[in-house]
Amino acid sequence: MFHQRKGVLLCLFFSSVIIASGPLTSCVEPQDLTISINPAQALFGTPFSMTIAGLKPGEHAVLKARSIDGMGTFWDSTATFEADRNGKIDLSSQAPIAGDYAEPDVMGMLWAMQPSNRRDKARPYVAYEHGITVEFTLNDAKGRTAAAILGRYYQMPDTGLVRVPLDANGCKGFLYYPEKGGPFPGLILLGGSGGGMSDIKARTLASNGFATLALAYFRYPGLPGYLIEIPLEYFRRAIEWMKTCQAVQKGKLGLVGYSKGGECSLLLASLYDEFSAVAAMVPSAYVWKGVTPLAKSSWTMAGEPLPFISTKETEEEVQQFIRRELTSIRKWYAGGLAAADPELVNKARIPVENIKAPIFLASDRADQTWPSVEFCETIVQNLKARHFPYEYKHICGENAGHHACWPDYIPGTDRGVNAGNPKDKVKWSLIVWKEMLSFLHKYLDAPSKH
């Protein structure tokens, strides 16, 4: 069984306790100063409300937030509020009168956080192994204090997950599913160009009722070191393995992929008919060259490389990218697509019309890695033109960036090609998460089509 650490359990027992203290100013005991978070402890992607009570009308109070990430970095934010006529503050409807953000926003204290104990301000937030904990403290003019803790977890401590390793037929991964109940709708989860295994994301999906396989396909022990000419038969073997798992409901298999994994998900669903739903986050509409300087395809089938489009960049730009000096490389893909021969573009296009399942797409206009909005619009146009018989849905953000495809509460300050506006990244990621889960449950919880 796969359970959280004892320390996280203890955190949950004590994190909802609200502390209030301070001297009495009269013989009548004043109302306690409190911070109320609802729900205080929940799975990633769960929204919350936050209210403060126990102040006098018009009284000012300073609220501070702190989280410590997986690398020991402190993330802090501060805001001063003025109590309403009832002596309360509702962060969803009241703006701070001073501080690190300026508009009514219950998420403001989170997306406004900045690292406070390191020089490198460009490194992104690194979450805990089990989730994110944010400590809030409040101080009023009389010296009274209150405190509360917000916790968002990949897996709730009182809900165990089973972890089954996949290490057969050359495939590498871990299958997660709830220890109680089942069988569950199945998901195969494919990460992007960073490689490795999307372990945390798989646990989050499993905690929402899916038997989720975090499938590695490169940059993982025993697998290719680069995303280049990966055989699609590899994924075929993983599909067959999922069909043999007793925890996976028969005929209920979906695909979730993001970035290059989104490209791969659409490609696999166009070739294989086992899927009942496909979710592609910031995907491509085409097969691109592998993520190496070599002009070779990302994928092969039956030993032959699939037709692909090459990016268009200079050697100087490549070196700037390696040094993290570029804020956008989307023109590499836009330029490559514009320069490619139309016949090649047609051959490299993913034939999404062959997919026999509903399709969910998410993109963002501020995506600086590649033009995911234009890719998704191309996919939708192809589906419309060919009278695609299944539901397809495309949701599009404005300023969230390339990585706003997973529930995030502290955005970090990465100024590279994956960056987005911190406020919009947090808000959009929660919208995408909610919409994606709803879509997957709609089709994977329904009666089997197979």
C-alpha cells in the first residue's frame, strides 16, 4: 500500500486548529480573532474560501502567508486588510489596502508569493512530495494573533493508494489506484519533453477515482535518453498491460497527455481504438522532430520514422535557450511550420479524425513553448470539416503559459519559456483541472462502449 508519511498525518490533525490570543482591554471578553479556511485540507484542485473574524469595524490587520518548498525555499506574501462593518474580512470579495497584491482574490496570497531566502529568483516552486502546505498568520493593532493552515495534497492521508510497478516487455511505469473499491476507469498518463515519470500527477488522478498509469517513455532508467524515434509499439504494449489489470474496469481506458505527451496521446488515439476519452493539454496538431539537435522524428512505427516537421532556429538561439536566456521559443515551431512543404505538413498532421473517442483540449495564448492555441484550433477545424461524431471541447486561457495544465497553488517565478502570469497561471490551472476531470468522468464513468 502506498501511504503518506506520518509527519503529514500529524500536520493534518493540527493544521485546522485556529489560534487566537491577546490581552483583554476590558472586563468583557472580546470576540476571538480567527482565520477560517474551508475546506482547510483537501485534494489538489479543490477551491476554498477564507474569512477573518473578530475585528472591530474598520480595524486594520496584517495577513502573512508562508510555504516551504521541497528545496527548503521560503515563499512569502503579506497583505493588510480593513475589516467591514461586521468586523470581518472575506478574501474573495475584499481587496487589500496594502501588500503584495491589490484586487479581491482568495488566491491572491498564494500567487503573490515570492522566494525570500535565496538569490536565484527565477527558479520555480518545487512542491513537497505529498503536496503543498501554506501557513497563514494574522496580527491586529492590539497585538492579537490568529493562525491557520491550508493544505492541498496529491493523496489524502486517510485514503490509501495501491502502487503497482510496470516493468514488463520493456515498459516502465507505476499504476496507482484507490485501495478501496474498484475496478476503476483506467488512464494512461504521458508527460512532456522533460521525460521521466509523472508520478505525482498520476497519484492526483488516482485520488480522484482513476486507475492511473504513470508511463515513462524516455529519460528514465532502462529507456532511451532522448525523445527521439520512440517506437509507438512501446505504448501499445502498455495498453495491453492495462487491459489485463483487475483494478482497471474493462472497456474504460482513457489517455491524458501534456505538451509532447499531448502530441503522443492524440497520435496513439488515432491509431488504436481502445480509448473512451482523450485529454490533451497544450498539445501539437503535428508530429515534430525529436527533442534533440538531430533532425529525426519523435516517433516510429514498424521500425519506420513518422513524417515530421523540423523547428526553425539558429545555433545562437539554441545556446541562449540552454543558458535560460530566452523567454520564448514558440517562433521555432511557428517558423518551422510556415517553412515546411505543404505536402510534408499534410503527412505530419495527426489524423485526429480517426480517433474513436471524445477529445478534450486545453491551450493558452501566452504559451511561449509552442503555439498550442493555433495547434488546438487546427485540430478543431479538422474535426469539424470531417464531421467528427464524438464530442470535442477546446478551452483556451489567456496569460497562463505552457505549464498551466495542472492544479497549482504557488506558481513560482520561472521567467523562462514555460512561464506565465502568476495570477492567471494559478486560476487557469484550476479551471483546466476541473474541466478535464469532469470530461473524463463523463465518458469513463459511463457504460462501456466496448
